[in-house]
Amino acid sequence: MAAAGLGVLALIGILFQVQRLSEVQSDLEAQGSQNAQLESQIASLQEFADLQAELTSKEALLGEIFVNEVSWSSALLTSPG
């Protein structure tokens, strides 16, 4: 009788674990689907990240070009003449 009780408890434990595994697999599939959607959104926005990087690069280049530039309009406006 005790062995039968232990067998029933073991069976209940196994069924519980199988149910839990099924839930975890379902959660994993749902998360995979959400990840795929987010990766798609990231890919669609990559163009803007590339444009931002290009803008930053061009702004830095402009800063280098005009570092020794004389602003004649400012110089003429402030001259004591």
C-alpha cells in the first residue's frame, strides 16, 4: 500500500513537471516571437542610426575645416574704424 502511495505521488510529481515544462516552452516561444518583432523594428530604424552617425561625422569635419577660419564679418563689425 505504501509503495502504491509513493508511486501515485511520483506520478503526480512527474505530471506536474511535464505541465511546468510545457508552460516554460510556451513562454519561450512567445518571447522568441516578441524578440523577432523587436529585431524587425530595430532593423527598420537602423537607417536613422546610420544617418545620425553620418551627420556627427560631417559636423566634426566642418569643425576641423573652420577651426582657423577668420570671421571677417565679425572682425569688421568690431574694428574701431
